[in-house]
Amino acid sequence: MRPRVWNTNRNHTSRRASSYRKKTIYKSVCLSFVLVIMVTVLQRGMTPSHFMPGQQQKELHQEPVKAQKRDGIFSKTGHFWKSKMEKTHLEAEGVTENQVKSWDVTTINCTANQNMSKMDWFKGLEPNFQQFLLYRHCRYFPMLINHPEKCRGDIYLLIVVKSIITQHDRREAIRRTWGQEKEVDGKKIKTLFLLGTASKEEERANYQKLLDYENHIYGDILQWNFLDSFFNLTLKEVHFLKWLNIYCDSVRYIFKGDDDVFVSPSNILEFLENKKEGDLFVGDVLYKARPIRKKENKYYIPSALYNKNNYPPYAGGGGFLMDGPLAIKLHKASETLELYPIDDVFLGMCLEVLKVEPVRHEGFKTFGIVKNKNSKMNKEPCFYRYMMVVHKLLPLELLQMWSLVHSNLTCSRKLNVL
Ligand SMILES: *[C@@H]1O[C@H](CO)[C@@H](O)[C@H](O)[C@H]1NC(C)=O
Ligand SMILES: *[C@@H]1O[C@H](CO)[C@@H](O)[C@H](O)[C@H]1NC(C)=O
Ligand SMILES: *[C@@H]1O[C@H](CO)[C@@H](O)[C@H](O)[C@H]1NC(C)=O
Ligand SMILES: *[C@@H]1O[C@H](CO)[C@@H](O)[C@H](O)[C@H]1NC(C)=O
């Protein structure tokens, strides 16, 4: 669809933007300052509880919930703020016998697949790709931070965001914009960030402490004990699906996306209102995409790994929307397949197993609004107002765009995408 020219109330909006920017910069400076102090203090061996007033301190020495057995690398993670009440409530909750009640992977027991190094095609691959193949059969890792309570009650929309430990500013911006947890007309919206561990070993311990503290404040982090790397994104996908199957199997809808996108939850809710029951899976869908065979490319796939000419239809991982019940079926489907190095293609493969076609929708722009990156259209608030997802905005841009879109913006025409 080709958007027309818009009449924006520019003077009004740009003034707002500049005062907003000052405020945001001021806030960022303050936040950074607080974080620096925290690192310093934490390095001297204090726990985050020293910053916490009364109540949380009491809860600090609770043993972690069963599922979150640590395996040594990190000191005290997560959970210490959870109340006893919550815990007993959890255990009392009726779960049917055969079903796994909690995260059942508590140790890493996985060795490299030496069969691989015998293959000729394996030898020419870049080291990260080789690493992926050597550990491709290692399916699940222990949880470091969990929130079994997140889905208690009827959740209408669960927003899950792929993030990495160092991008706390992105998570902060999301919490203040499209990731706000709230209830709209009785429909509960909850948010979770999905993380692995810091990829640089020397930074891991300190970042982990910061993350624990962040989670202490917001309670919206899920973390597993695998390295957050490009080739481990599919691991994140299967871990989330397994988690959902255990802790959140009655959620109505799930939005899953990256941490550098603009999302409009209100447009998503409006879109969902007119949906009938069924295997909804909607996003920026690619049909008949071809595997990339150029070795230098980030998405390179040797034909020994995938020899068909086309991928099944799949939605760009930047942001898509799916039915909760479908996600549970996707978990089962995912376990019938070997891990694939590209996470969104992998999910397309799972959909293919279920014979569910993902649906393309104009409101999802995960590959940018227009191809030309420098086009003004990519920064046009009137365009964002009628979208569900737009790639790609950094924290400051997201905060600005959010306030513009939610200001008294005058747009010439309503784009009929919903
Ligand atoms: C790891 O797996 C191997 C083979 O599957 C088994 O022999 C070994 O006992 C396991 N180790 C642990 C610590 O679970
Ligand atoms: C390696 O090859 C052997 C024999 O073909 C097979 O039994 C084994 O499962 C393979 N190992 C892995 C990790 O795939
Ligand atoms: C994925 O994570 C595992 C566990 O941390 C790690 O051993 C492996 O090297 C990672 N794979 C890649 C390709 O980064
Ligand atoms: C938008 O306009 C309405 C009425 O014209 C006014 O009441 C409201 O305060 C305005 N909101 C903002 C954010 O400027």
C-alpha cells in the first residue's frame, strides 16, 4: 500500500518533541548515574536489598521456587521478593497429573556432537555457525529468572519481547510506552522480556547483578541459562514456547517482538476485537523466501542444512501476533523439528507442521515502512498512528514517536489498515 502525503500539525508537534527530548535526556542521565552507583556498590559485595526498604528485605532469605535451581555461575538471582503467600498459592493450584508443573530442566548436561566435525561442509563454516551445529541437539537449559505468577488470572494479551542483558534502556523505553501492563475494558495486558546470559564472559557477573535488580523492580524478566547470541535466537523461541505451555497455557493472545520496534497495543486490541476464533497467526509474512546461499551473509544457510529452494511462509520476527492455543500447539510441533539457525523461519516450519498458514497484514511493518531507509515516511507519526508494529526505533526515537502519536496529531486521512 502506498501512503499519501500527510498534513501534520508540525509546529505543535516539534515543540513538544524538543521539550520531551530534554526531559528524556535528563532522565537518562539520572538513570545512568543510579546504575553506575549500583555497579560500584554491587561490586563491593552488597546485595540489592541494601537499597530496598523494609518489606522486600524480609522476603530476601526465602528459598527459590523449585524450578529455579541455580547452577553456580550466578550468586543470588531473582525471586527473593516473592511472598510466602504467593508460593503456597502456586503449589496449591490444581494441575493435571501428566502435565509438567514447573520448569523441569535444572542442569546443563550436553556435550558437543562430534559427528559434525567429520562433515566436509562443516569445516568451511564460520565459528558461530559451527558452534550452533555442535550444540544443536541441546534443546533446553535451566531457568535463572522465572515468573510463574505472571499469567495468573485471565490474561488477554501477553506481550513478550526478545531482549539482551545490555539493552536495559530499550526495556525501559518499552515499559514506558507499548509495554505498559494494564487493563483495558476488563482485558488484562501483561509484559515479559526474554533473555539469555551475557555473551561476554568477563561482563557476565556484573550485568547479571544489574538484571537481577531490574527484575526486582519490575518483575518482568524471564531468563534462561544459555548465551544470548544470534545463533541462539531459536533456542529463545523454543524456551518461550515451553515456558508458555507450563505457566501460561490459557492466555488468549500473544504478541511477540523485538526490543527495537514501535508497537501500538490499542491498534492490536482493535484488530483483535473483530477476530473470530481460530488459529490466528498474523504479521509481516514472507512467502516463498529463498534460503541465502552467500557465505558472507548473516543468514547464510548451506544446502546440506536445508536443501529446498523456498522456506515455508513465515512472519518477520520483529513483531507478530498469535492465538494462545496455537502457541501451545506450536510448542508440540517445535519438538518434532531440529533447531534451525533462523528463529522466524523455524517458527514458519512449526506452522507448516500444523498446516497453519500465517497471514500477512499491512499493519505489521517489520522490515521498515518503506524500503528506502532515509525516506521521511519512516519518521512520519501519522503513519505510525495506524500501524500495529513498525521496525525499527531506538529508545529515544521510540519515546518521542510514542508521545507524538499520542498527542493531538492532525492527520489528513485515516489509513484503513485495521
Ligand atoms: C549426563 O548425560 C550422560 C549421558 O546421557 C550421563 O551418563 C551422565 O550421568 C549425565 N550427567 C549428569 C550430571 O546428569
Ligand atoms: C552421532 O552419530 C551416531 C551414529 O550415527 C548417533 O548414534 C548419535 O546419535 C549421533 N550423535 C548426535 C549427538 O547426534
Ligand atoms: C548457545 O548457548 C549455549 C549455552 O550457553 C552455548 O554453549 C552455545 O555456544 C551457544 N551457541 C551459540 C551459537 O552461540
Ligand atoms: C487534545 O485536544 C483536546 C481538545 O481539543 C484537549 O482537551 C486535550 O487536552 C488535548 N490533548 C493534548 C495532549 O494536547
